[in-house]
Amino acid sequence: MTAQSSSTSRRSLLVGASSTFTALLTGAVLPTSPARATAPGWIRGASAISVHQAFDFLKIKFDEYGTGSALRVPRSYTGGFFETPTWTFVSSFTYDDALVIMAWLARGERDDVRRATVLGDTLLYAQQHDPIDDGRTRASYQPDSFTTLTGVLDIGSPAAYTGNQAWAGMAFAHLYARTRQRRFLTGALRAATWIHEHTYTSFGYTGGRTADDQPLTFKATEHNIDAGAFFTMLAQLTGDRSWSARARHAFAFVAAMQDPASGHLWTGTDPDGVTVNRNPIPEDVQTWAYLATLDDRYRRSVTWVLDHLAAQDAGITGISFSDADVSKVWLEGTAQTALALRVRRAKGDDLLGKRLLWNIARAQGAGLGVPAASSDGLDTGFGDLYYASLHTGATAWFLLAALGANPFRMP
């Protein structure tokens, strides 16, 4: 989920896989003799071929507007709704780019790290050359003209969402942990300082700044998960306890958004910063809360996803975006759920996670990349639609889940 949308008691009960979702997956039979992957063998339900093709797709997208060490960003969506004979949507979303970096680092081959470094340097360039120059990055950039002849950034969507700042920062943190190149830690600290200085309140962090640099006063559970995970990384990398305190502040808001009865998390608040936004209920905050914190209270949130957001469409079984529309499968969220199941490891989680990845690989087809949705017109409930166009973000999440790499945690 891109950042466009907007005290509970702890429970020790270990909630296992949903019987409802298990029933949906009964028709998804895994191959009996899967291809062997390089490390180790069968990758969590996704064949080595599917994983290899997905990495090839990211490479192709990254090299579409430049090669070698040239600073560049990959366009986020390819084909279908976003590409017609007279119009092509080429925007590259910062959230997607951060995921691509983390997917490359998760596999960690020499060329992967090189490409991740170039993309990281591109985001650093965007941060350093922003017109306001206060440490922010923007929601998206135009890859076909990333910089003009004068060096001015070609910004696609100028908004500066809190969640996007955190994702760019997490990518910088992962790059610093892998390469020990100080510039990435510097970029991460600038992004984190921007979040704290521009969005901090006594009750969590707000949504960021609009394209006109006006404050977004709603508070998103998603953004606070992102900020909490990012600040935790910085505390680990720097030893500065102030980042730990800020992470606890963000995660306290997340905990307050959990419904005690059902276990799911609400989207966040209305613009008044207090009134809880109860419609729709999205997938991402449920699985991300668990992946970011590994807190047992959010095991129930993962089960809620299985019970309420299961979807079947176009021969694919998986997870939808929110309870506003469960008629189609959201492949990105399906991968997030597969990774959460792998991490949670309750009874039945292993098989369900593998089957989810098998379904994503099936949706991948011959197009190398993973589509955003199983078919066109998936309604998020937040005023956006997802389409069956190949998506770098969905592809990267598929790879992270297949490799068992949790982007919210340091390796």
C-alpha cells in the first residue's frame, strides 16, 4: 500500500491458520516435484524459475531509462491500464523503489548490491536536490526525465507522506548496514529527522505534507508502523536511544488502533487526529504491525486477514486490499501475508504461506513481473483502483516473501 491513504490487552493465545482461508486454498495444489533453487531448494512455495524471472523483471525496469552507474528510477507499472498506444504512465513511486532496493539486498548477489546502491544513490540525489531541501523525498518521480538538463528534479507526485519518508529511510538503513557507506546513514538520519520535526504529535505521527506543503493532519496506522520500524533501525545502527523512544511513540499509536474484540487494526484517524477511521479496514496494517514489531498481540491481526480478506479471481487465490472489495486478489498484499505467515509460524502457517506464493507465481505468468491485481478495477476503499498491470512493488514483495526477508527488521 502506497502512502496515499490515510490500550489493548496483550493476548498470549497463539492463533493458527484460518479454517476459512484453508478451505479457499484447497484447490491450489502445490507441484509434487518443484524445481530446486540455489539456496535452499524450493523457496517457500515459489519455484526458483519464478524468483529468477521476478528479479529479471526488476533489472529490466531499472535499465529502461539508463544503465551502469547512471542515476535512475524504474517505472512502477507496466502494461495494461497504464500503457496504451497514445499514453504511458511512467511514474516511479518512492515506496516501490525502496522495496526494490530491499529485494536486491535480500538476495545479495554482487550485481544485486551494485544495482541497489545505484538506486539508493538516486534517492539520495532526490533528497539532496529537492526544491525545499529539508530532507524530504516526494511520493514519485518521472524516470524518463529524472533530471532535466539543468539538474532540476522531474517530480511526479510532490506530496511528502510520512510513510514514504520512512520507506526511503529504511532502504537507506539497509544499504548502510550492507555497504557501510556513510552517505546512506546520513540520508536515513535526514529522513528520520524530517518525520519527527514535521509530523510528531503527542499521540503518534501525522500523515506528512501535501503537494502545496500544507500539513496532513490525519494519522495513519500504516505510517506509524513505518516510522516505528525505521526509528528502531536507526537506534540499532547509531546507538542513539532517542530513536528508540520515538519508535515506542509511533508503536504506541499502532497499539491504540487495535480493536480489542476482533484483533484487527483500524486505518488510523480522521484529520482531527483523534476520531478513529473505521472504514475501510485494509490488509497492510494487519500484517505490517506484526512484521515490524513481532509482538504477539498482532498475531490475531494476521488471522483477521485470512478470515476476512480472502479472495478468488481469474484462477488466483489470495488476499484483497481491504474489506471494501474482496472480489479480486491484491498480489502485493498476498505476498505480505505470506511473509507474515512465515514469520509467525503458527500451526498451518507454513503450508498456507507456500500456497499463497504459489498463487502469486501463477499470476506472474509469462510476464516476469507480478501484477498489482488479479484483474482490473480492484477498489481499495480509499478512492483508488488497482489494475492487472505489472508492478515493481508487488514483484519486490513477492521476492521478499520468497526469500523470507522482513523489510521492517535489520538482517
